[in-house]
Amino acid sequence: MIAAGTQIEISIGVILGISTMAAAALGNLVSDLAGLGLAGYVEAIASRLGLQIPDMTPKQADMWQTRLSAHLGKAIGITLGCLLGMFPLLFISGDEEGKEEEKNESVS
């Protein structure tokens, strides 16, 4: 997510003149779409690990407990995906802005 937002800001953002927040939002969109695309692969891996899709009747699938479980599972998946998308922040130093400000002050 962070890497996609950075690349969008550097390339498309400069051409279109979009803000950093807009580039971050587009990076989040790219990340979410990648998550949707990879869902089938995650299900295939889960199947190989022995996890089976529950065999439910339509009435069971329509129960509030089933819907709640499905929504909670999706929310947890999106949360984990966003946290993984922020992983590059561990390797970005926050001192770059401070160095630029010090450089500008020393030139003045």
C-alpha cells in the first residue's frame, strides 16, 4: 500500500498534480484490488492445508450468526492486509524532512 502510494505520487502525481493524500488513497485502492485478486489463491492454499468449505443449507447461510462471521472475517482480512501494506514504513527513515529543513535554514 505504501509502496504503491509512493510510486503513484512520484509518477502520476507529478503529471496530474495530485496531493500526497490522493496518491495514498489511490495506493490503498491498488492494494485493495490486489487483495481481491489474491482471494482465490488464499482459498486454494487453505484448501491444501486441509481447511474445508462448510456445507451449509440456504437457511443456515442466511442466519445472522453466519453473516456476522462472514463480515468479521472480511474485516479482519482487510485489517491484516492494511497492516501488511504499511510494512515498508519500517524501512523509511523519518529524518529526511528534518534534514531538508536544516539544510534550508543553513542556506538562509
